[in-house]
Amino acid sequence: MSGGELLLQQLINAVSVGSLYALMAIGLAMVFGILRLINFAHGDLIMVGSYVALLLMMAGLPFLMAAAAGTAASTIAGLVLERVAYRPLRGAHEIAMLLTSFSVTIFLENLAIILFRPTSRPFAAPALLRGVIEMGQLRVASLDLIAIAIAAVLLLGLTLFVKRTTIGIAMRAASQDLLAARLMGINVNAVIATAFAIGSLLAGVVGLLWSARVGKIDPLMGFNPVLKAFVASVIGGLGSLPGAVIGAYVLGGLEILLQGLLPSALTPYRDAFVFAILIALLLFRPNGILGSTEREKI
Amino acid sequence: MAMRARAGGSPGADPSPTIGARLLSRLLVPVVLLGGLAVALGAVSLFAGDYLLRIVIIIGINVILVAALNLSNGFTGVFSLGHVGFMAIGAYAASILTLPVHLKAVNLPDLPRWLGGAALPFLPATLIAGLIAMAVALAVGLSLMRLKGAYISVATLGFLVIVQVILVNWDSLTRGARTFAGVPPYATVWNVWIWAALTVYAVWRIGASAFGRDMRGARDNEIAAQSLGVSVLRSRLLAFCLSAFLTGVAGSLWAHFITSFSPKSFFFTQAFSIITMLVIGGLGSVSGSVIGVVLITVFSELLRNAERGFDLGFLRLPPLYGASQILMAVLFILVIVFRPAGLLGGREIDVRGILRRMTAPRREKPKEEDL
């Protein structure tokens, strides 16, 4: 394989991983932008959707219907979480909300362990998702291309939604200043619920793509990817939607780059390098790449 | 010295201001508390069964962990989620030092000779482990402590992941993901509780000192504190490093109590349980930390027994591993919603005041003009 093809191959890899991170990071960034809430439980929404889809597939439903049901399950779970766990905390301190989401995670993961057993289960994606497309010497997993395409469509749709629709504009207003938005007559609860619904829907989609990629699912499957998505949204600037997407692709590229560049003795340490780079980056740009540089007013 | 104002002291509390009486009243509380603790521990170690003894030791270790976490998270408001990383560093460092030489040859054959050929006693190993944790805290704290609120939490979680990755992969030192076994069971009720008492005393004194006021000032209003000449970075870093030292010590004690562990022992479940104790007791309150630890440790121990399943005669409950964690999580959310400042709300239990009230009838009432 020539150098150019290798580069292209790795580029597709990076964009595909970055797309998954982007879909997760957006869900995190939307909620954080409005509520200043770091929603750890986002990863468990991924897990919920994947399990629902898997169970329905095992019951004999075709993949697409099971996938739709799984995504719906994620969305509903996200809305329930917002209503039950986060709404009572409206206006609470950032740390109180963070800790609540941490305990929601513990709650959901242990519930899943009880319901579905702690061991992992194989997740058999349909043949369409497992195919390999050969172009010359280039071998590209069809899943990578599908992930990139789905992410592109969803990101485009989301951009239009946020820029053009009334509720999208209200959402941006709420993330600028929640109190002022409320004073302007915006139904803040509806806006927040919408943000959760969209974020959870994206989480459901990511869950399916991720499970198809890894080939198995387990109750703790959501934690690691979402931690990475956090890193992505912090790189981009917590709360900024374009920042989250940029951060996600930067992270995807970084991971593939480290995978290729690190000597083989150090490749197991890849995640340590990713987080170390995050910490170093925050030192120079404490608010991320696109984070607000607005000074605190006294 | 005699003129130094007592924190929270009320005027007219000491009617006879001779030096001897002052010294007595100063020493009274620590002596009563320590004496009570010593008697209680003596009774436990003499009469209690193994199970109760275990719980008392676990409580002691958790007291250190939570008081140390309070020093950084409660006093400075820098909410670290990665302290379990320091516990892991302390546990592994101390265990590598104390592991008997013949076990090192079997379990850790790739150790450098200066480490593999000798085994240290418990105390120096624990101190070195604490110092290593502190050095790591200094190294990462120099950048982490400059960040703001939520960013610090995410970045410290990143630190925890880094520690995990290193523990799992540094085979020659840690046996990787496999169990690290054969640590000598040096931890006893006595050495654990001596460390616990020292920790509580140290955290309490630091909280009452000028450093403690700097930390709380920086927490409550960063800009105001800076304008009064408080170096926010320095006070945060100081709290973070001291806290890491104590957490490393607790890690060593825990390792020499449990005697076998793996990197998994130091991940989110452990992080969550320590944070729960801290928040339920109340951030920023040392006595609250102790109360939170006792409540949660006993409660989770009871739940752990219950989740193995039990038989009520008419009703047989199957084992439900994980149910205790679920209940804990629900309890935690309820506390945050209904009592967000924790049970003590950042205040301290005023032992001196309680003692004074108990002994009040034997003393003269303070005169009006003293007040």
C-alpha cells in the first residue's frame, strides 16, 4: 500500500471515529450550554438504546425497526432523566448537578447489571454494516462510511434546526442567558427538554453505530466513549456546539495519529496520552479552542 | 500566646484566665476525644468479633480518605473526581515497598534490583507512598489548579484514567491488570486510627489556620480573595498536595488491610463512594466528614449483606448484586435535592460548646458586663 493510500485510509478512520465523538459531544454540549450540567449519564443512554435494540433483534425484529426502537428508547430515557433527576436541581450549584449525574450513572449501570448480567453480549450488525469496500488497495469498512454519512446528515439537520426554527433560536438564547431568556417569555422547561431529547436521540444513534463497530455490548459500555466525548467538548470549549464538533474531529485525528506514531511498546498507553494532551491544552487555552473568553464581571 | 483569639470562642467563656486553666481548657477537648477514641478502640480490639473489627478499620481508612478529600474539595471548592488515583498510587507504591522479598521474586520478577532485593517496614513505606502521591499531585496540580469549576472535575477524571492506564500497562511494577496479592497484613485498628486521628486533627487545624481562610476565601469569591492578596493558585495547590499525601497514606493502609487488589479496585465505584460520604456529611465540615463516613460505611455494609439475598421464611429474596449501589445513588440524589449542603451544611460540631454546656452548672455564670 502506498503512502498516499495509507494516509487516506487513516484519514477515513479518523473522520469516522471523530463523527461518533461529534454526535456524543453535541449532546453533552447542548445540555451544558444551557444548564451548566455535565451529564455523565449520557453514556448510559447509549447503553440503554443498544440493549433495547439488541433485545428486539433477538426477539426477531428486523434491524432497522429494532434500531429505531432503540433510538426511541434512548430519547425517552433522556427525557425521563431530565424530568426526574435534573429538573429538581434547576438553579443548583454546578457541582451538585455534576454529582447528581454521577449518581444517575451509578444507578443506571447497576440497574443494567442486574437486568442484563454484567457480562458482555455479542451485537451482530446486519451484513450491510459489516461489509468492506475495496477500492484498489484501499479497504474501507462500510460502517465507517455509513457513520460519516449519518453524522454529516445529522449535523447538517441540527445546524438548520438551531439556526432556523423558533425552538432552536430559543435554545441558543437560553444558552446565552437562561434568566434573560425566561424573562423574554421563552418556555425554558420546553427548551431544556428539547435539548435533552435531541442529545439522547443522537446518543441512541451513536450507541447503535458504536455497538456495530465493537461487536459486543455490556452495561458499562457507555462510560469510556462518553469520557472521550467530554474531552472532545472540553477541547472545543464546553457548551459551544461548533466547538464540540471541531473538538471531536481533532480528538479522532489525535487518536489515530497516536496509534500510528507511538512505538508499539507505548500504544497501550494511548488513552493516557490523549488525556495528558487534554490537560496540557487546557493549560494554554483554559476555555478550549472556541470557548468563550468573556471575563467574569464583578 | 495567651492573647490568641480562639476560633469561634465566645467572650466570658473562661472566668479564670490563669495560664494553667487556659491550658487545661485548651487540652480538655483533644484529651477527652482521644481518650474516648482510645477506650472505644481498645474495647473493639478486645471484645469485637472479626467482622466488627473489619468495619472499624474500614471506617478509619474512609475517615482519612474523606477528610483528605474535604481538604481539597470542601475547603477550596476545586472538585476533584480523581482522588482515587492518589489512593491507587499510595496503595501500589507502599505495597511494592513492603512486599516480602521471596514474593517479589515470584510476583514481580522484573523489578529493578534496588527495589526487588529489599522490603521496607510499614511506616516508612507508607510515608514514601504518601510523598510519591504528593509529588504527582504537585506535577499535575500545577496545570489543573489553574482551571475553573467543571473543567477541573473533567480534567481530574482524566487524571484518574491516566493512572488506570499506567497501572494496567506497567507490568513490571504493578502486575498489570492481574491481582496484586501477598501484601503483608500490617494494618491494624491502632495504626489505622492513629493516622485517622492525625488526619482529622491536621485537616481541622489547617481549616482554622490562615491557609484555611485563604482556601475558603478563594472558594467563595475568587476575585475578592485575589484583591486581598490571596494567591488562589498557591492555596489550591497546597490543599491539593496535602490532600494527595493523606490520600496516598490511606491507599497504603487500605492495601495492607485488604492485602490483594487490582487496578479495578481504584475506579469509579470507589470514587463515587468516597464522594458520597463527603457530600452527605457536608462539604467543608470536618466533623461532617466523620459522620458521613460512619453513616455510609455502616449503611453500605448492611446493604451489601442484604444484596447477597436472604430468607425471611415466607419470602426468599434472590441475590441482587449492585442493588446496594442503586440505593446509594438514590439516597445521594435525595440528599442533594433536599439538603444540598449535606447533613451539617459546612458547619462544625462544637465539641467545646457542648462540653461547656454539660459542665455549666458547676461553673459561675458569666456576668452580664463580660458579654
